[in-house]
Amino acid sequence: MIINEKVIVGIVNDTPKYVVWRGKNYVILKIGLHHTFHEGRTLYHIFSVATSGIFMRLRFDSENLIWSLEEVLENR
């Protein structure tokens, strides 16, 4: 499901460790794919992560220092 909402992401040693989305804390259990791309001068980092029961795609805007949750998929 496409979300595109701002979220809070906890970082340790440049690695996402948890996501706060809609008031709930999700601990990141595994980081899958990580890649970057430029849109104009802005560098974006994309992380595919797994939490308990949910897969998330996170985007970090390195110019404005904003994290967004782009997409979620429930693990059934």
C-alpha cells in the first residue's frame, strides 16, 4: 500500500533501527535493499526494511533531512 507520510526514524551508526509511524514504534529487524538516487541536486536514500509483520520502504531526503514512509506491505 502506498503511504507517502513523514515518519521519525531512529539511526545508529548511519543505519535505521526503528520507525515511528502514526504514533507506533516499529523496530527494524532487517534491512534489505539500500540504494540512492538524485532528483535535481537532492540525494535520496531508499531503504527496504522489515519489522515484525510489516515490510516498509523508507526514503531519506538528504537536503531537507526528512524521512518518509513510501510504502508498506503486511507480512501474512
